[in-house]
Amino acid sequence: MKKIIHSLIHYTAIAGTFAGLLLLGGCATQQSVARVSSDTQMDLSGYWNDTDVRLVAEDIINQCLASPRIQNFAATHNGKVPVVILGSYRNQSDEHLDTSILTKKLETALVNSGKVEFVASSSERSEVRTEREDQQANASEATAKNLANETGADFMMQGSVKTIIDSNKKTMTRTYFVSTELIDIESNKKIWMNENDSIKKVIKQSSARL
């Protein structure tokens, strides 16, 4: 009789453990994915994100194209639009961010405006030049592209991204400063500058309650 009771207790314990595991499995965090519009403003961490890139790029583009020297360039150069090359946007902030996303968005929008032309950057030219040199030996004379016939840029666009952080206990502000300069390549004159500090975030940490 004691053996029967002991066996019943043992099997009851096993069944309870198994039921508990099933319950825990049922309470496990489930992943949820929702598609949103690409221009939806979202801030999950408080760090630099795609919304910030879009807002800053739009401001830089609008300010650059509205600058008198860009608007008057064609009039003073027989209708020629300015040719720009992208330099580097230095990340001088306290976080890791890919500035190439910002520069590519700037390049795309400025080229599509029809008011500015871009030439390949230094990192892009190497592959193009290799192809052009290969054509001299392997492409037909009619289709091979000429050497030393590249378009020289009039201006270089470059800049930097910096952050200023201010905090007090559980509240912190992050302000991003995106500086942009357009430099005359021949004279080294800075013909246009922009300082965007429109991205400012207040991040509050809530206290966990047990």
C-alpha cells in the first residue's frame, strides 16, 4: 500500500512539473511584426534613426538649393549647373552611426532636383577607372570610353555629425548638430554652410515597480 501511495505521489509530482513547463511555454514572449509607412516617425531608443536622417537631409537640401550662390551659378556660367563631389561626413558624436546613409540621401535628392550634378566620389572612382582602362584593351574602338575625359567637380560637400548630451537623474536630452559645407575646389572658399540642430530628444527613464 505504501509503495502504491509513493508511486502516486511521484507521478503526481512529474505531472505537476510537466504542466508547469507547458504553462511557462505558453507565457513565453511572442514576436510581433507590423509594417508601417517609411515616413512614420518612431523613436524606440532615443538614438539617431531613419526619421532623423530624413528630416536633416530635407533641411540641408532645401537650404542648399535656396542659397543665392547655387541659384545664380547657372546665370554666371553660361547655363552650366554646378558639379559637386561628396566628401566625408565625419561622425564626431558619442554613438555609432552610419553617415553614408545621410550622404547618399543628400546626393540622390540634389541630383534629382536638376539644379546640381554629382561626380563619383574618390571611393567610387577606382572601380570606374579600372573598367575604363580595361575597355582600352578589350572593348571595340567605337565603344571604348576615352581616358582623361572625366568631369571635374566645382564644389565638394562635406560635414560632420556631433552630439551634445545633458542629463539630470532619469531625464536626458540628446541634441544632434549636423554641419555641412560646400567648398570651391579651385579656391578652397566656403561658398555655403549649414548648421542643423533641429533634432533634439528628451529621454526619460521610468522607475521599475515590483
